[in-house]
Amino acid sequence: MHLPLPKSLSVALLIIAIGLTSAPAAADTVLITGANQGIGLEFAKEYAAKGWTVIATHRRPTTPEELATLEAKYPKKVRIERLDVTDAEQIEALGAKLKGVPIDVLLNNAGLVRTDPIDKPGGNTNQMFGTLDFKLLDEFIHTNVAGPLKICETFIDNVRASHQKKIIAISSAAGSVSVPPFMPNGSPVPDHYWYRISKAALNSSMRLLSAQFKNEGITVVMFHPGGVQVESFGKAKLPGFVPPEEAVGKMIKTIDGLTMKDTGRFMDNDGKDHPW
């Protein structure tokens, strides 16, 4: 025998049920290093447009105009934080600030390619054999290898607490050790020694992480984004290079579909395996 519920209790239960069914799901969160320009900025723009919560980091002393504009456009979605990936204290301070915040995609994008502008004649001699600046190697390793590792070590609990549990590193074909550094026409290009060496080391470190966290369901993937026409190229137009929105759009689509079977892979922006 079922007794009828008091009218006031029935109404209360109905209100609770409606609230539970209509409550919006929590938005996914991405933390992006080097988000003030180029690929990183485009990631921030596209994830914000998708409705994600975006923690966009930069290392400048004041908030970059590009990020301020993005935050104004998505005031409830974009959070700007200052972060130099070579500064362990800054990383730890941000880690303490974000303690308990789930991070679905931890996106290691900040990196060092060269110390001089792309269009500066002779601007790469400090990475060429015979004129190598050996003092620069530490800077490349700290930025491109130690930085991402420290980021992962600091925010791993945030990733563990998330729904998607993904760690992404923006690497480069320059980090491939199985493919000789040749141009499409067959000409050798043994340039950018420090960049190439550090990206190979980044890939190795991410492979280690993929093994470290495989049993925890954390997916770790590296990307070669392809030739991307970013601001640092200035007016120089490089053949075959695509605008950031094209390359990043493909990577986000690929990231969305990643599963544990992909962990440890080094991919092109469209999800195909890239030789390493």
C-alpha cells in the first residue's frame, strides 16, 4: 500500500528533480602555456569559442593586449595568469593557486625556436655548427624540456581530477631522430641544433610520462603542428605554411577524439603518426 505524499513535499521533490535535470554540466578546462601569440593564442581563442574554461598563461610583465581582448570577449570563460615556464617558483605558485581545479587538457605550448627574429639575416648562426653558442643550450633545455616537465609535475593532480585527463605537448618535426634533416629537394639542413635537440628531448620526456600514467587513464600525446604562419615570421610568407586557425582547428578536433590507445603517440595535426 502506497500512501500519497503531502502536497508540499511533492512540490519540493519536483523542484529538486527539475533542478537536477536542468543544471548545466561543468565546462571542460584547458590550461595553455605561451597563450599570448601564435599557436597558443589560437588555441585559447578556439577553446573559448567552444565554451571551455581557458586558463591562458603568458610570461610578459603586463597582460598582453591580445589576451586582454579575449578575456573581455569571454569574461566568464577566459582566465589570464602570468607564467614563465623556466621559473619553477612561478609554476609552483600557480599550482597552489589552482589547487583542486580540474584541468581536462594540459597544453604545453610555450617554446623557444631561436633567439633572433626569423627575418634577421644570420640570426641563426648561434645554432649552426662552427658558431654554436653553447651557453644557449641551457635556455633551450629549460624552456622546451624542463619547463613542460615541471608543468606536468605541478598540475598532475589537476589532470587526475578532470574528466578528459589529457596532456598535450606541441613538439615539432625538427625533433624527429629517424628522419634526416633534409629539405624536400634533398638539400641537407643541419640547422637549429639546439631547437632540434631540445624537441627530441621533449618527445622523449613525454613518452616517459605516457608510460608513467598509463595505468591512471591519463593520455599523453605530442604534436607536430606543421608549418604555421605565425606572427614571428613578420611579412615573410613561407610556402606551404597555413594560418594558425587551420592548424589549431585540426589539432583540437584530434585532441577531442583522443583515447588511451593514443597515449605516447607523436602526431601530425590531423592525427596521423609522425615519424620520430
